[in-house]
Amino acid sequence: MPNIVVVDDDSGIREMLEGVLRTQGHQVSTAFDGDDGLETIRRLHPDLVFLDLMMPRMDGFQVLDALKSDPILDAIPVIIITALD
């Protein structure tokens, strides 16, 4: 079963993605901001990350940079999600 991490500060989006992904048979963990997301990704080494760009404290750009700079995590695929136009 694929392990997916959803990182988004909007609880409605997090819960919606989590629900859709779980009904498709995926194991889903969530994080409420970039710091929590990076810690969760480091701990779980997921198969896929859904990552919001606009978050407080550590934004998605910073999380993505940290992931791609880490040789252990750099191969994890990331799907960017954002409410930006």
C-alpha cells in the first residue's frame, strides 16, 4: 500500500485529500505546516508527497529545497498543490 504525506496548512484541503486518497487504498499521513511536513517526511520516507506552497513558518518552496538537497529524500516524488492563481 503506497504511503503518502499531505502537507497543507488548510485543514479542509488536508482532510479532503486524505479522504480521497484513503478511499483509493492509500496510507495517508498529514502535516499542518512545512516544519511538521519535513519532519513527517524524514520520519516516514513516503512514496509520494502532496505539498502546498503557501504555508506559515516554512513554505513549500523551502520544504522542496530541503527535500531535494537531501540524498536520502531527493528521489521522493512531490506534487505541488496551491490555491495561487
